Amino acid sequence: MTVEQSAAYVQAQASAALIEAMGMHATNQQRAVEGASPAYTDVDFNALIERYGIHHNAVCGLFETTNR
């Protein structure tokens, strides 16, 4: 994978995580309107970073293998 491809991959993963987080947030907002407790907590939102591999070490590791 080239550096450009790696950058595009990271951007795509970050976009996917953001879209999922927006859906989670919307669900929580709807539940708040209904008087229900949130469906998603900080733990759930933070888990997206790991699931999509967009934390610092994952991204640095990707670019480290790209530069070989």
C-alpha cells in the first residue's frame, strides 16, 4: 500500500467511525426526548476508535509498514 493509499484508508475509517458516532448520538438524543436513558455511553463512543483502528498507534503502525 502506498502512503497515499494508507492516508485514504485512514480517512475512510475515520469517516465511517464518525458516521456511526453520529447515529449513536442521534439515538441518544431521541431517547432523551422520550425520557429514556442513553443507549450509548462514553465507553461505546471510545470503542469506535479501537474498532476502526484510528488510534495513534494503529495509524502510526500503518504508515510505518507503508514506508518499508
